[in-house]
Amino acid sequence: MDAQVLDQTFAALADPTRRAILARLASEKRGVGVMELAAPFAMSLPAVSKHLKVLERANLISRGREAQWRPCTLEPRLLKEAANWIERYRELWEERFDQLDSVLEQLQNPQDN
């Protein structure tokens, strides 16, 4: 994954409001309108719109147009790529922790060696 794309993805995910918006979109089978997305948040519609623009620029959502309705939908491809990037590091650290566990066990039970 391109470093700039990864930076943009993680920057978009850094905000709890944007993560909540993504979670909401992930639970919907159809697009969700801005008003519907804004309902649970104690912020103005323009503020929610700014969050949506950040998510759209990061290619984490897309916004359609159906007459006056602008449905938002989740675009999971970059989330999957970010998860794959994180997974590589999780595997690395898991391996290192397993090695550390082995060393600690040897230190605690020297007679077993």
C-alpha cells in the first residue's frame, strides 16, 4: 500500500466521529443520507459534512446522487488494505512475544534445559 494512501487512511480513522460514521455505514446494506448519518451526533450538519469529506477524500466512502438525496456508502477496499498492513506487524510482534515467552520460561525453569 502506498505510504501516502496509508497516511490518509489512518488520518481519516484517527477521529472517533469518522470511525462511528464508518461503523454505521458498515451496518447498512444501502446508502445512508447525510441527515440520517448526522442524527446521533451533537454537532452541526456542516461539521458532519466536513467529516464526510475527509472520509471521501481518503476513499473510505463514496457519495452518490439521487435527486436531492446524497447517499453515502462504505468503500471497504482501503480499510482492508490498512488491516492487511497492520496484520503483517501483528504477526511480527506475536512471533517476537512468543520468543520472549520462551526465553522467560527458560529463565524461570533453568533445570528444564
